[in-house]
Amino acid sequence: MKKFNIPLFYRSNLITGIKKMREKKDPRKKDYTPTLIDFGPVVFLIARHFGFCYGVENAIEISYRAIEENPDKRIFLLSEMIHNPEVNNDLQSRGVRFIMKTSGEQLIDWNEFNSEDIVIVPAFGTSVEIQDKLKKLGIEVTKYDTTCPFVEKVWNRAATLGKSGFSIVVHGKYMHEETIATFSHSKENAPTVVVRNLEESMLLGKVIIGEYTKEDFFKLFEDKHSANFNPEKDLERIGVVNQTTMLASETEEISQYLKNVLIQKHGKENIKYHFADTRDTLCYATHDNQRATLALLENHADLAIVVGGYNSSNTSHIVELCEEKLPTYFISSADNILSKNSILHWDFHHHKELKTENFIPEKEKIRIILTSGASCPDAIVEAVLLKILSFYENSKSVEEIKSRLI
């Protein structure tokens, strides 16, 4: 796999070293068991896969290259390059300005741009409409397009299916930049509808088998379908694609459910005509991170710490998996750990920050699961580990541990 040129300050001594060690021992990624690091009073269980994925490293390399290659030009990002505050803040500190918020709210009017400006497309991609707007402004769209290749793979598959007569069901969060972009590209070639979860897919299933009417569809999926969508015709043949950071298992569950609905309606012998197999569009990095998280949870631990941007979809899904098993704290950096007894963490269910006291139990030996989202630098994960170690005077040094592990 390609190696990217990203700033060294995003790497780290121990965490990056562990990743390289695991990759060397297991190049085919068949072993999902965690790495156990015993510092004495604290044992960390480090996930087999976490942190920067291919798409994120690609985006970081392109973004910093854009800064290096254009010292005398204005440089803009359509919105956050990835969902990590440290990375976005560093880009802004180097003069990069954001055109929009992740919500879509415009920060800089389009009338302020000229053809000499540099615009970086974020890793989530962007809509056809914004691509066209940039082209009309005379701005080069493709030179610094950091769209993740696996997101583009979804777009290409949706286009191919559309040209073959299939409609597209997108599994994603409606207001997420990637879902907005995927929907925009998909509807260019196919009738498209977005579902948030299995529950909404079941409502769609009722439309397919006729339990709900056409009118019901338009009420249930208002603003979630392409123009001129005809549920009576356009749900006869479908393929399911996803926002790549969603739970892969949930996408597979939705796909299987809708496939079974179509089997019920059209018969098993006709299913290949009515349902497209799109399993090969699932993002490998999201899948690996989620499988590694499940492997982590097979081990005993006292708590889990998941590091990442609070608006990171893939990170929230890792938190969701961990929460089912043990106390879990979703933090953005080591600064959230106020002391051995106090931590500020994000409740993504209610979109608010919480403060929890005595989050580390008083025990002779503590076992802590440590992982992160796909947009979180190794350096931030290591800083969290070091912050916790600082509370224990008799812990082994990082260099001692590293010499044994790597």
C-alpha cells in the first residue's frame, strides 16, 4: 500500500512504533487481537487497527502539499478537511480558511473568490453542485481534491448500477458531508433515497411490499430522495451503498433486510435482477477498525478511552461498540483528562460534554482499552497514554516498554 508524506508531528514514538511492529508481523491483517502494554500499575490494550486510514493520510498529504506549493496564494478548504480539531486547527494556523461549516453554513461568500484561489476538496468529497460552482469561478477542482478513494469507489459503483437500471439506497447520516456528496453524485445517474438506520429501512421495506403507499413514502422520506423519485417504479430494483464511516455491520444488516423484502415480493429465483450485491463497496479501514474494536472487547478491561473529533462519525461508532461492554470515555485530546480523578468527555447521544469524577477505579492494576477514530493522529493517542501514566510514579518508562515490544 502507498506510503504517504505527512508531517512527522502527527506520528509518535510508541504508538506509531507498535503499528509498524504489528504490520511487519501481520502484513495480511489477519490477527485482530490487541497489543497489551504492561507499564506495571497500568496495562493498556491497544487496538490492532485505529488512527489515520489511507483516505485520511492521502488528504493530509495533499493539503500540506497545497500549502507548500502555493506560498503566495489564498488557500481555502470547502469545510473541515477531516473530523479532527487538531489537524483542522493546524491547517488554519498556516493560513487555510474554511468556506463552509460542516453543517453547510456559508462562512465566505462565493463572490469573494477568483480564479487564482486554491480550493482544497475535503476527504468526504463534495457535491456535483459545488464542483460546478468552482468550475464556473475558474478554480481548478481536481488538483487538490482529497476525496477518499473509497468514497469515490462508492460513487462509481452507484453510477454503474444507475446506468444498469438500479435505484440507489444510501445508508448514511443526512447532514454528514459525505452522505450529501454521495447523494449528489448518485442522483446524477440513478433515483436515490437515503436511510439513516435499519428502522428507516424497514419503513422503506413496507413501501416496497405495498403496506405503505406512495404518499406515505413522500411523508416518511421528505427531502431524503432525488427529484421525481417514483417509489412504485424506482424500488423494484435497488442497490445499497453507504457513508463509509457507518457501522459496516449495520449496512450489511440493512442490505440483507431489503434483499429479503425483495425476495418476498419477487421470489428468490429473480433476486439477482432486483437486488445488486454491493458488499465490495464497504470501506476496508472502517471495517478493520470496527473488527479490531470487537476483538478488543473480548478482553477484560476496567474502562475504555476512545480518542477523536466529537463530530467524527467513525469514532462515534467505535464508542458505541465499547459502551455496550464497559465504561467508555470519548475524548478529543489529553487535555480532557483533568486529573487522575476527573475527565471531560463527549456524550454523542445527547451532543454535550460531561465531567465524570473517579473515572479510574482504585485498583492495584488498571486495565484500559485505548483506541481512536480514523482521523486521529498517533501523537494525540500517545499523549493520552502518557497523561494517564503521569499519575503513576512507579510505572515503567516508554523507552523500556518500546525496547521490549518493538
